[in-house]
Amino acid sequence: MKTIKLNFDIKALDCYLYSGNIYFVMQNGSIMYAPYPKIISRLAKKSNESDFSFLKIAFLRNEFYYSQSSRTFLKVPGMKEVLKWNWERLSETEFTLTYEDIEDLLQPLCEWVSIPLDMRIYGMRMFLGCRAGLYEVIIDANNNGRKKLQRCFDSKVTCVNAKYGELVVSADTEGLFAASIDMEGCTQTKVDEKKVVEKRSLRTVWANTDLFNYYGKEEFSYISNEYQTIPKKKDRFWEHRETKKITRFAAKKQPMESVIENSGLKKEEISYCFNNSSNAYVFLKSGKLRVYTLKDKQYAEKEGWGEIELPKRGRKGVEEDLMDYGRVISAFSIPKGNVMEFFDKVLLLKDGHSYVIEEEPTIRTRSFMNSIRYQDILSVAKEEKVTLHALDTLNVSRNAISERKQNEASLADVFDAIGLKKPNDSQEDDFELPF
């Protein structure tokens, strides 16, 4: 199913959603932010009342889909069909907010001093990985006043990552570095440039408390960390709810050869690799995507690190040939799917099929998997605009037909009950999708 798109006619290098705010890394050197709900409220002027109500669900309250109460709500006969019809209808329109539409909401946070190559907001701190090094901005709930960048690493940074109280920095040929974050206070984070964890690192991806370090498009090592469990806190910020804290980074390192030795994979067959906490994804030069469930070889009895291996056979991913799109620039997981970025296209991979959601070169494509409310939103920064994509979390496109056949309630009655016009017969036939 198509995404619902919200365009911002602004020139930005990156866009980030965090703690109720939307952040724009502007091309002119400034970093601006605004309250995200207030930004979305400006769509009220661009749509009618019923459409605006649905847009708020798509862009603001995606976490509702995962709640216990939604399961009962979605069992109402015909409800998923209503949602699907609305989603498909709104996905045909690209909603746009100009700079003038939101200018009064935008506030300056700071100025970047070197072109940001990556950014991460974690623990109420913004980390900017730049050509000139790594910079940190400590933010607060209200972000009152302009902030000053603090330098915490001097080499070129290609990727910044943070989880369980640990900051991980990829500095290309300078190597991989790590530093602890003061989660309770405001002490500046300092990265010790003498403590090199790995000799090279282009990007990293967490696998629960462990880490994949990618030093090439298709080459990686697996880093296991020691951790301890901590009491769960009641806090509005996601990171403060984490129940684990890394106590020893890189307690064990495992080379790629050891991880794939029983999988049947050959390094020369691999074009690109990426992962999430439970799966490794291998894009082959043949154009096929393979999915491997990460299997533990051993566990510490209570806390600590283990080892992993890829199983002998991987599950099939996308069946169609993806080679026509060229070289993979980036790829990452989202709930119930993956995203692959090529030079002039961005693909959404779900249910064994691919959907082109962008057809122009992008500067940065980003997801927010660690977010409470925004994990089903993609941000895509392009030369002339930024686009937010709302994803179909409910998979209503996949489930609506089977539920329609089982439900005895009339679809017309459902639409009449909520005051919407029933789609015509041709639209209803469009419910059938090729899977």
C-alpha cells in the first residue's frame, strides 16, 4: 500500500522527530525545531475535517496500532475496510506545507559549523557527526534559547549511534569509537580518540545490546557487549525507560567469517548487508534479498555477551529482481518491513513486494525505530523539500478482503454509521491487491 505523504517546502539536509519536536538541519547552516503536533495541526487548513482527523492518526498516533485497545476496536465489522479506503484515498494526494505555513512555529536551536553527515538525538542530547568531527548539543524539554555546539571528537564522522547509555562513533578509516553518556546529568560526552575499538567503521546498527560494525557495504564484524539490568523508570523520554545499561563495550568481537560460516553465503556473492535486532538482511549481487534470523551460539547465564551465527538457510525476501535500480546507498528495517535507498529511488519492502515511494535523489532517508510514536514515519530530505511518509502499520491492505468475506455487516451500513460516503463499485474492486 502507498504511503501518505506530507511535504515541507524547505531546504534541509536532514529531518528528525524526537520527544514531540521536529528538527530540521537546514542547508543554510542553522538547525531549527518546532512542536510536531502544532506542525501537523497546520494541515487543518489544507484539508477538510474528516481528512484531518485521519491525517492526525497517520502522522501523530501510529503507536495506537500497537495498543491492546486497538485490537478490540479493529474487530468491529468492516472497520479495517473503512481504514483502508481512507488510507488509499489520502495516499493519492501529497499534502504540502510551505515555509511560510510554519515559519512562526520554527525556532533556532544552534548553527552547525561543518556539513553534518549523520545525526542522532538520544538522552536529550543531539549528536552531529560532521566532516570536522563530532559535536554535541544538550537540549531540554522546552529548548529555551539558542544552544552552543560542543566538540567531543576531532575526526570525520560518518555515522553516530546510541543506545543503553553508550555512544558509538564511526570515523571511517580512523576506526570505531565508543563513549559512555551521562544519562542523569549534563556532563559533556567525550570520545577518547586513543581507544580504537575497530580499525575501520562506516556505519553501525544495534542488535539488541550488541552491535554490527559495517566497515564496507558487504563486510562487517559483530561486537558483543556486557550489560546490566536496571529498574524501569516512568519517564516521558524513551531512553529513560531502557532496562539495560552497557557496562563494558566490545567485551568480545566476532569476525564476519565466523558469523556466516554455516550459512552457505559466499562473500563474493554479497552486494549489501544490514540488520535489525532479530534478523540480518543480505542483498545478493543476483538481485535477491535473503533474511537470516540471528541465532545465539551461547549465552551468559544471566547477563553478559554471547556469540551469534547465521543459520544454514535464509528465508526469501523480495522475489522480484531489484538489480535494475542500481547500487544500494543505504538500507534499514522498519516495523513489518524494510527500506532500501538507491541513487534516484527509495523502495519500501513489505510482504514480499517492493513499492517505490521516492523517485528522485535524496540527501538523507531516516526512520525512528526507537521512538514511541514515530516508528512508522519515514523522513526523506531532498534538495528542495523534506517529505514525511506515514506507513500502513495495520496492514489493512492485506487483511481487509478476508475480513470482508467473514463479516456479515454491510459495508454501506458501516460507512453510513460514521458519516462517510461509501466508495463506488469500481473502488471496492480495487481492494484486491496482487498478494
